[in-house]
Amino acid sequence: MKMHGRTYATGKRKTAVAKVWLKPGNGELTINGKSLDEFLGGRDALKLRVRWPLMVTKQEEAVAIEAKVYGGGQAAQADAVKHGIAKALVEYAPELRALLKPYGLLTRDARIVERKKYGKKKARRSPQFSKR
């Protein structure tokens, strides 16, 4: 959905949700009002994960990205932003879909925490059995 020359997409992972706005620009990446380095600190692997869709499509210096992310932990938030960026890039330029799809960047990772069941200690862990 393009509005005022910018594209919007939602990315999700576990319980984290990222709202991503993409527009033509100089490659700046803002998450929750902070730069990528401020937001993720020294977690270089997560920073690389967030930038992956841009590197695959060679759009690192061509677009500016603003994202709001909430819920989940740092890794889930980074993956949610990655998913949002990939979806926004496809909305922005549909021909990029062929580049992103083989890397699985458009697939929503559906793995979430299983709920706890009654009579169990956790989702599947049973109470310890005592013979006597």
C-alpha cells in the first residue's frame, strides 16, 4: 500500500510485531526512533539479519526505512523488522520478489511458544512420578 511516496508493511515473529515504512532515500534505518546501532547495540549478528533483505536486493543505499516494533525479545524484534522490510520491498518494487523468495525472507516464521496444559508442569513436561 503506497501512501505519499512511501510503502507500508507489517512483519511478525513470535510475539513481536514490526510496522515498517519504506521510502526512497539514502539508506538510513530507524527503529523506534533510534539508529540500528543504538537499537541493537553490539549484537552484530542481529544487525546483519535486519539488513539482509536490503543486501540481497542491493537496496542498502537506495531506500530509507522507519520501523516501530513492539513485543517479544531482541532477536524476535530483529526478525520481525527483517520480515517487514522484505514485505515492504516487494510492495515498493514487485520485481524484487524473485530475489527475496529463494532466501525465505517473505515467509512468516510461524513457530511460537506452545501453551501450558493443565496437569502438566510446562507445555509437555509431566509432574515427576513417584512409585512410593
